[in-house]
Amino acid sequence: MGAPAPELNSRLIQLHAEYARAIDDGNFEAWPEFFVENCLYKLTTADNYAQGMEAGVMYADSRNMLRDRISALRVANIYERHRYRHLVGLPVVLGSEKGVIRSEAPFMVVRIMRDGTMDLFATGRYLDLVEESKDGSLRFRERIVVCDSNRFDTLVAIPL
Amino acid sequence: MGAPAPELNSRLIQLHAEYARAIDDGNFEAWPEFFVENCLYKLTTADNYAQGMEAGVMYADSRNMLRDRISALRVANIYERHRYRHLVGLPVVLGSEKGVIRSEAPFMVVRIMRDGTMDLFATGRYLDLVEESKDGSLRFRERIVVCDSNRFDTLVAIPL
Amino acid sequence: MGAPAPELNSRLIQLHAEYARAIDDGNFEAWPEFFVENCLYKLTTADNYAQGMEAGVMYADSRNMLRDRISALRVANIYERHRYRHLVGLPVVLGSEKGVIRSEAPFMVVRIMRDGTMDLFATGRYLDLVEESKDGSLRFRERIVVCDSNRFDTLVAIPL
């Protein structure tokens, strides 16, 4: 139960907040820029994760794959039907080594339909490896998004 | 993706937390005190905001107007029917100039009815200009509350 | 509207985040360890709390009582039916004296059923007295969990 340096905590909070903001603003092109070049991004369910199953809902092991994903999303145009609102909870710093920070944060996403109805879209946790880039900014080396529910809208097109 | 000074982040978090707490405690008289004298408070929807439409659900351009709003609310007595719970997400600091900080934070509000049922009442984001008062405390110069949904309970009487 | 030292804020955030994480991970045995030996834990409703009624949904005045509670939970096996996700909001520091910090934080808990459906399980606030242990870690001397709704699932078996 040790606590990280306030400066680190402050920067992590800012990283999480900017990530969620980019997605909720529909600024998807900014999304891959939160990751390092050779990153790992997985979106999976808690049951799959507990069973060590690799196959998830979404998988990318480079920033270019994330960019491709966004291009496909823009073509499909699915994202325009709804609005999303992320709330990222307080992050836990689990450790850090050689400038790479292991941390975890819970999240909740609400979907707002065009007719104004709102529903709980997803809850879960982010399992992150965060590193400091040469320009001094923090980026994700690894982000595993573990959703609590196994029931997925087949149209999960936006990044979580 | 720069990060603010930990000290500033810490104070902003405290400001957001105290604001939400005052409202959820029903301590509405404390609400105008979170603003400077010549403030701007707007409550609007994401669609209206995107279209640059000024007219919103609620508008006030001075602390006195906020106080009037609360007096009206106390007379109408509407607020007693429900309870509200705000969850304010991690704030993003977007910049600061001459002691005025531009920041943004997402929020989620749950309404709890007298019979115990709970529903998602609103989600959205706060677009803020925060300044340091002479007594050293932070106050809102401007707070624009942009709700994600266009569907508004006609009884939106409490401040958001 | 003063703000706490960034270092304290950072440690409080870490404490809240680790507490929520332990429960949501089903790591209930870790839960009593967030409290000091002679602690007070109460789970109650907003109406009961406002009326000064002591009787709540759950009461424990030592860490051993919390451990007993967890043992009973493990035997009953009720917790396996669902998954829970806590989101703890930004904490407010209300004061501190002789190393004991009085603070408050709002929370929201979503329950995820085995079939994947999600619902708002509880909202409320934590009223805390936090103290620094001899090993330098923060622990709860007192945690009063005040739920907004009076309607309780009779199976509230997990800690909140």
C-alpha cells in the first residue's frame, strides 16, 4: 500500500483523462498517439482474461494497427450513431521498473443514443504498462482492457 | 500531453470534489460561492454546444443570478423529491494563462428516487475557466456544463 | 476550499483505488487489512444516517470482526454469483489533526450478473477517518459507508 510520487500520480491522471477525452470527443485519430510504436492493445472479457485466453474482442500489436482500426471505423461510420462517456476511476500504481510503470484503473462507459436514452455500456479495468517517451510524455506500451461483462454489443467499434 | 504541476492538479481535484459534494448534500446555498462575482454559468446540450447555440437549459452571468436560482429552487421545493450523486472524472488541464486555468472534466449523475430506484440522470463534461481568488482559493470564472443527452427532465432544477 | 498537500492527496487516491480494486478482484481477505486494529466500519443508508440511527446494514468495531465477516462470506459463497465494479470519485479532505485525516469520497457500484447484464447496484459516499500506521501506510480508523438508496438487496454480502 505504498503511494507513488505525487508528480507521477498527477501525470498518470492526466494521461487517463486525455485518453478518455479523445475518445468521447470522437477524436479517434488522436487515439493511436497515446501508444508507443511497438505497443500491445487488447480488448477482452474478464472470463477470457482469467482463463489466460489470448483471443479477445480486439487485438493490435503496433501503433499502425491501431491507425488501421480507426480508418476502418471512419469508413464504416458506425460511431456516429451514438455518443459515449468514459469515467475512469482513480488509478493504482502497482510498480515501476526502468521507467516503465505498471498501473491499473477501473472504468465505466455510458452510451447515449441519438434519442437521448442512456445506458451502461461497459465496465471494467485497464491493465497498463506506461512508459516515458523521449519527448517527456507518457504513452502506453501495453493496454489490456478487461471488460466485466461477457455480453458484447456486436458493434463495439469504438476504442475503449 | 503535458502534465500540470502536482500542486495544481491536487487543488483542481479538491475544487471539483467540493463542488459535487455541496450539490449532493443539498447544500445549494454553497453553490454560488464556487464562482467568482462576474462569472458565466451555462447548462446546455452537446448538440446545442456543437452548433454554437447560446440558448441553453440554464444561463447565468453573475454570482447573484446563481443565488436567485437557488432561492427559486428552495421556494419550489422540487429538490426534495430525489437525491443525486455526482461522480466527476479525472480533470484534464488544457492550459493556463495569467492565473486562469482552462480545464475539462467528465461527469456522471445518478438520481435516487424516494422509493429507492436509481437511474442515470445525466452524463457530460464540464468546460471550465478556473481562477485563483485573492484569498488563495480556486473559483470558477466560467463553467459550461455540456450534457451528452438532449433529453432533459423538465424538472432539471438542481445545479449540475 | 483549501487544498491538501499534493503528497497527501496522492496517497489518499492510492488508498481509495487499492481498496476498490481488492473488492472488485474478489480479494476479500485483503479487505480487513485496509483498517487499523481498533477500527469502526458501518454500512448504512442516507436516511438512517441523517436520523442519527446507529443500526445499519452492517457494523464492525474491530479488524477481527471484519475478518469474521469475510470468512462467513466465503462459506456462503454468495459472492461468486456476480461481479462488482466500484468507481470512487475524487476525495475531499475535510481536515486533519494529529495525523488523522477526515475525508469524504463519493462512489458508484455497478453489478454485473453472470448473464452479462449490468445494473447500478449502489451509490453513496464514504465518510472516513484515515491514519498513518507505523509502517508509513495509510489505513482506515473509521469508514462509514452511506448509501443513497434505502432499497437494499437482501444479499448485500460483499463489502462496499
